[in-house]
Amino acid sequence: MILPSPADLLPAMARELKAHLARHDIAAARFIGIRTGGVWVAQALLAELGRQEELGTLDVSFYRDDFTRSGLHPQVRPSELPFEIDSQHLVLIDDVLMSGRTIRAALNELFDYGRPASVTLVCLLDLDARELPIRPDVVGTTLFLPAGQRVKLTGPAPLTLELRCLDTQAQQ
């Protein structure tokens, strides 16, 4: 399978996001990236939009519902939200939407900080493998991967997508 280049997806995503915000009459939105890949995508998207503003970052590790099963990732860092959440229009950005559990965790964390006016979800890739009813408002592209394959975003510059095969023997 040939994976798309994030650089090819970002211009269309920027146009789609501008149109989405205009349709919903949102003039001022705050951008938040989910660590790590979502932060990289958010930075690239802000650059594509020609916007220079503070970017919030979320590390949702403690909010994951599989935290007790998978344990604490060694690179967990605190979330940083340099602006108020209450009554703000937020653009939540992640790299890959798969099960929807990361997004659910991010929403839980955001609501611990306050009550936003709205949340627009932007994802570079949608793998259409959701376990929860969560769909992006803006997406770069949708991929369908066979069992045992995953996509990993590497970066921050350049952003590239890599196809990875899971070790099925290790899972048994």
C-alpha cells in the first residue's frame, strides 16, 4: 500500500477547515494538538493557514480507558493549555483516528478544564476502525488497513507516514 504524503493532504485540510469554521460562524478558534503526532499536524496546519498563535497540547495518557492494561507510557508529559477553555471554539487535532478512544480521552480531559462552546475534530488519517461513535469534521484521507497493520506518523519535519506490521506472534 502506498501511503499519502501529509504535505499533499494539508492544503486540502486547511481549505476544508476554513470552510467548516465559516459554515458554523466561528471567527476565532483555539487550536489544540494531541501529543505527539496531533501536535505536529496542528503546527503544520496552522502554518498552512498562515496563523501564528498559541497552540494547546494534550497528553491524554491518564484519561485513556486502557491505562490500567497498558500502563504508563515513559514519555508522558503534562498537558499545556495556554488559554481558557470555557466558551471557546476549539479545534482538536490528532494524527490518526482509529478506535476513537484517544479522542474520547481528549474530550474528557478538555471538559475537566472547562466547558467549550464547540469542538471541531480534525484528523490527518481516519482508519475507519472505530469502536466508539466518533467521526472527524475534517480529515485528510480515509484508509482501510488489513488486520495487523498500523500507520505511524513520524516528524515533526518532515511529516511522513509509515506502514507498520504488528508482530502477531507477540500478541498470542
